[in-house]
Amino acid sequence: MELMRAARLHLPTRTLTVEDVPRPVPGPRHVLVKVEAAGVCLSDVHVIDGTLSPAHLREETVTLGHEVAGTIAGLGPEVTGWRTGQRVVLQAGETRDGLVLTRGVDYDGGWAEYALARTDTLFALPDSIPFEQAAIIPDAVSTPWGAITATAAVRPAQAVGVWGIGGLGAHAVQLLRAIGAYPIIAVDPSPAARRRALDFGADLALDPADPQLRRQILSATANRALEVALDFAGVPAVREQALTVLAAKGRLVLVGLTDKPLTIADGTRFSYLQHRILGHYGSDEGAVPQLIALAEGGRLDFSRSITDVLPLADAATAVQRLNSKEGDPIRLILRP
């Protein structure tokens, strides 16, 4: 039995350890992927700290990591159309028996030397896109892409506010710029995050504590207010603030995850202005190949998104850095 290194989370104790485990063997319609890069996401931090818990995990321990890129190392039975050595990106989850499962949460993910993937969750990766940049596409980029293009259905020249300029929010700004939203207004309490928002293409970056926030948004939008507000922070105060600067028939899209209740302070105003609140999670199957094509074609550049690359043995350090926002990371990458 061949072994490999993997970062495993023991759910009952929320203990993360890097240990030797059996290398998986691909079954029918599965391939074995040699992991070249795996992203560290805030949702990984929340699974570790207990804020989030797997809904469908059958074991007490799971290999984390839902942002994965690598090369095919082995083919299982009934696999066609793929070859060993081929560069690939893995979808962040899959559907089984009608259930939507998340890689690295509900089943073993990519914080390991090797990972299994069903062939319908694989996407070919062009040579022009580095593994580190490719790994983050299935969540850090595809989740805001889905929120913007599908759930919010943002159109060119619509005014959009983005609350929370972390790993997902920063990419939301970049993607909004790419599809022609205007103006793009970023809101974050961190001066570093506001600077990052401007670097990524925001037209205005505001502190949520600024008493002039509403006036500045109205000024920037010629008194239209926002057609769309995107909450990537998952904070109740953010949602309450966003509702106060939505235009008539405006949409508030909830992307950041929280177990706190959603409160509408003024129900009459909400109904009169015909506001809508939409939940969002992940992205559809077409998002990742769309983004790969846009990156290959030079329309999107994710090189600024990779803050640092660490060895798999330093998984706990990466988690701590992201949780404490040390160095204001956008995405940290583990390399087995």
C-alpha cells in the first residue's frame, strides 16, 4: 500500500494534522490527480474552527481543500477522453444522489499529494495558466462570478456595491470591471482592503463606518443608488447597511456565510421599493471553463491574487495567517 502526505481535520476535536495516509486508488469514471497547488479559503478556516460543519461527511476525519489543480496521475476503469500527465482543474464539489457535496468538506479534498476526482468534475488546464492561479478559479473566482452573472444578473453600466474585499470580494471587483459594471463601489473597514479594491478596479472604496457613506454612494451613482449590493462579509450589519443604499427594485445578494439571522429593519420601505434578497452558494458547472477561457484569452489575470505559496507541511501556518489576516492575503496556496 502506497502512502501520501495529507492535511487531515479530525472533526470531533477540530484538530488539523499533516500525516501519512493511504494513496487513493481511482474507481470507475474517476482519475487520480497529483496535486500541484491547492488554495486556502476562509471557509476552510471556518470548518476548522467549527463555524461550519460538513453536512454529508460519513467519517470523523476529512482531507481539506476544495481549490485544486494538478496533473492526472492515474486513470480508473471506464475513463475515456483523459490521459495521464494532463493538466487539470478540479470542480469544488459534485452531486451525488441529488445531494450537492463540497470537496474537502463532505469528502476528501486536495490538501494532499494526490486527490481523486470524478471525470465530470475535471476541466482541462491550458499550459499558459500556472497551477497556483488555476487552483483558485473553482471557488475564489467562480463563486463571485456566479453571484454576479447568474444570481444578481448584473448588466453593463449598473451600479454595484461590494461589501468585504477579501479573497472573493477582490475577485468580484475584478469581474465586475470585466463585465462593465459602473460604478463599482467597494466597502470594507480595512484600509489595506480598500486600497486593494482600487487596485482591482473599484471606482470608489469606502469605510462602512463613514457617516457620509450613503451620501457618497448617491453622489457616485448620480442619486440612482445601487442596483446590486453583494455581501461577501457574511455580517448582519453589512446586510442592514446595504439595504439602505439599494435603488428601487435593487438586489442584495448574500454570498458570505453566517449562521446569524437576517433582519429587515424597515419592512414597509423594503416592500415599497420592491427590494429583493437572494442567497448564493458556489457556481454552476459552466463557470470554471468560462473563467479558464477568459484567463487563457488574456481577459482576466489572477497573478495578483496569489499572496504566497507554502509547503503542505505548513498548512496550519497558512490557516493561521488567513484567519489573522497577516499580510492581508488574498489567497494562500499549498504546494505538496
